Amino acid sequence: MPLKVAILFHRSLLADGIALRLREHPELVEAQMVDASSADAVERLREICPTAVIVDATDTDALRSLPITQVLDAAPGSKAMLIDPRLGDVKVYSVLHHSARAIEELIAMVRAMGAA
């Protein structure tokens, strides 16, 4: 079963190129474009339920329209991959959801993160 990948864009030629190259491997990856500035961008991410969300780090309009925190809230369990073509760099973001109703629980979480 191919991995689902959402490619978040607004005005990015890099995003188009990544989608084109990923689609050359349909047995491995199912790539779908999501316009970050569209009214249904969050809903589309929820529907796709991607393993990864790829974003061109230079596409500031996309990042302004749908910040990484909103991407990760819309697609829990996904990794957000910010690709910077200028640096040849990929930053991977993820989120861990925990419940902390008391300060002791928050302190325990901070300690666990420090030990990791």
C-alpha cells in the first residue's frame, strides 16, 4: 500500500516538481497537492491523513496561510517536512499530544523529554 503524502503549496514550483517526481512511483507514494490558501485546506489534510506533509520552506505564502502547527493539528501522526532548496536542507516536524491537568504532570513530561 503506497504512503500518502500531501504537498502543501501556494506559489511553489518546487512543490510541483516534487509532486511530479513522487508520482513517478505510484507503487510507493500517493502524492496529493493541497493549496494552503484554499478554504478547505485543513479539511483536505484531514481527509488525506498523510504520512508526511511536504512544504517548500521558501513558499512563505503557504506557510503564512497554514502554519506548521495547524498542519500538524489537521494531520495528527503526520510529519511535516520543510524543504529549503537554497540550503539543500530538510527539517522534519512532528507533534506529541499529552494531557496535563496538574503542574506535577507537566513537570513529569518535561523531565521525560529531558531524559530522552
